[in-house]
Amino acid sequence: MKRREALKTLGAGATALALRPSLAQVVSEKKRPNFLFLFTDDQTFRSIGSLNNPAVKTPNIDRLVKKGVTFTHCFNQGSWSPAVCICSRAMLNTGQTLYHCEDGIGQNGGEPTVPLWGEVLGNAGYDTFMTGKWHNREPSLQKSFKHIGPHGGGMFPSKAPEGSDADPYMRPRPGNTWAPDDTSLDGHWRKQEDGSIVHSSELWADASIEFLERHAEESDDPFFMYVAFHAPHDPRQSPTRFIDMYPLGSIEIPPNYLPEHPFDQGHHWLRDEMLAPFPRTEEAVKLHLQEYYAIISHADEQIGRILDTLEKSGEADNTVILFSADHGLAVGQHGLMGKQNQYDCSVRMPLILAGPGLESGEKIDSMVYLPSLFPTACEMAGVEIPETVEFPSLMPLLNGETDSLHDAVFGAYMDFQRMVRTDRYKLIEYPHNGEVQLFDLKKDPWEQYDLAENPSYVKLRNELKQKLVELQDELDDPMVN
């Protein structure tokens, strides 16, 4: 993709928008909005109570759904690493597409080569703060934020219970007594200098609350807060009362549950896929979903604490809240446990924007990419979008100027998978073994019925293949052919 072609095509440059009066107020230079970015890890789109999964208790995220605009089809563009988190965050913070962001963020060992999201807002006068997960090396972190709170890397490994040599992740298995509420097992349970043990989600919330309170007393500048929870990434630990919210007998197995994936999708024996024994059992999937839902509810409670502090600070009416995740997770769907696949459960995540000038309770079904948050925030703040940003702003959708930014979205996982998705259809190719899948997402939203070998879909399959090649070419995919 040429730099900002999509922005120019849509007329979405920072000075080109004809804003609705309500959004014009948001970008007013007299009162630039604050930004509070709440970012979870591994949270699939079907994990929010009021949106699409009433089994999951998320009262505080539900507050944002009621107050703001939900993008129901938000996607991660893919990964060139087994750690999908790294690539998603690199794209988000550079605004660059998948095959450009590695150099841009400095993930290859060098210094960042492009302006980063926090850096751009900071240079425009924003008081910038970060706490939580940063998975893109220290130089990019230091370049991005003026205030850096407690933070960590990709994940927090857990250990096995005392006296056990069982793998704490491969569960359930005989003899494995690992428990998510056992605070002695490290992982999200972080031992403090005073000897207390605090969950990582609570630490990040505490740091965020401290920043909000200090900022209210000491600064008149607008702020940009980047609050990145490690939850619900494994080890999926939370206090007992959250586990108790989800009795195993109440957990429903997803409709697309399979004991095993029908073929090797690439990296089939990756760590993420070793979280549960093969073949997957309903018992195992229920156990993992119980812990997944519990850690989401625990993170939701911490989000509530931050939102309550924002209200008390007097800045809530001038703060745009952005909520999303880096990508989703399978947790038993399609016989998989991880996110290294192209099914919607893994490439699609929640995205909510709430705040001044944003319609309460609105839902936008157009397909968007997560890194569009970078140029969107710039436009809302009246800040020039760097020329290196390649993803389009969401403002044309928010303003009702267009009903679509992309006629198709692209997905990739290393050299193992390539995907193209339209509003209705999805084509997945597996170059390492020649497998192909085709799904009608309107009739089959859980992606259970593969149409790739159906002769009635030959023309459609060829059209989608052509679109996939076009996107590969635009994005500089090294596997384009």
C-alpha cells in the first residue's frame, strides 16, 4: 500500500473533513480531547456481555457500549511472528501495515524509524502515559511516552505447584493441580516489595488511577493514556470470586467446537496449542473458558475502577475512551486453543469508542482494522497525521461520509496462512500444505461448513483468490505470486 493512499481516496485528510457539529467540538483547538486507551490481550469479539455473549459478565465494558460507538467487525491484519501480539501492537503504534511495521517499530533490533502514536500526540502537547504490556522493545516505549508506569513484556509465565513436575499449562491432566486462584504460582500474581501479591490487572489499574489523580492536580494539558492489560492472556488467573461466577456446569461449548482441527494449519504444536491435551475434550474446553471468562470479568472490574476515577477527575466529558484488544483467541473453537489462525474468533476483536461527540449505543458493521485508531485519534485532536501512517482514519465512518473503508480485509500468519474476507465470504489458503477453505459468513457465522470444493462456488473462489493476490501486492507480502 502506498503511503496514505486510502486516506487520500476517502478524502480523510486532517483538513479535509466536513465534520458534524458534535465531532467538530471534539477536535476544537480550544479544548482538545483527552484519550484513554484501554487495551486487552487475546480478547475475542464474542466476549462482551451486552454485545454478543451474555454469559460473560462485563458490566463496565457494557457501560462503554451503551455510551459509545461499537465497531462490530474490527480485525487484526496478521503476524510475521508466532507472537501475534507483537505484530498487532507494532501496526497499532506505527500506523503501518503488516509488512512495513517491523522496521518502523524497531522490532528487528534497530531504533524506530517512523513517528509513533504516543510520540505524535506527545509532540502536539499531550501528557502521555503508559502502563501494562509493551511487546515492542524498550526503545519504542521510551520514544512513545513521557510518563511510563509499571509495565511488562509479552506474558508472565506461571510455575507448577510445589511438589509437582506437571506442565502448568497443559490442562486438564491427571496430577496437574495448578489452580488459577493460587497466588503462589507467579504469572499474573505479582509479588510486591512489601511482600503482598497483586494481580497484574490491578497493578495497571492502580498506576492509571494514580496518573489520573496526579494529572488532575498538576496539569492543564490534555492527556493520552495507554493502559495495556496482559489479561486475558494465559496463564488465565484471577481471584476465586471471579472463578466462582462461572460454574463449569453453566459453560456452553461453542457450536464450532472440534476435538481436533481437520488438518495441520501451521505451527500445530506451538505453545499456545499445547494449553490443552489432544484431542480436545468438552471438559477441557469448559475449564479453559471458565478461566477465560473469569479473567475478563476481573479485568472489567479494573476498567470500572479507572472509569470511576475519570468521572471523579472532572475530565470524563472531555475524554474519548478507546477500548479494544490486540486480537482474539480460539479457546476450543475449531479444535484450536491459540490465535495463530484466520478464523474470526482469532482475527476479530472488540472495538468501542465512547466520549464527546460520539453517538450513544451506535453500532457500525463496516470492516475496519485496529491500527486505524492512530490516525483517528490524530484527527480528533486536530493533529496532523504522519505521512508514514498507512491505515485510514475511522472518521469518515463516524461522520456518516461513507459506509465502508475496505471492500475486503487481509489476514496472514507467517508463511502458513493467507486470508481474504469480504462482508459475506472468507477464503483461507494454507500454502505449506495446499489446503483451502471457503466460508459463507452470512449463513455460517461460526465457520463450520467449508465450501471450497463445492462446484457451485468455483467462480467465487477464483474471484476471492484474485482479490487476495491484489491485497498481497498492495501490502508488499513477500509471498505474493
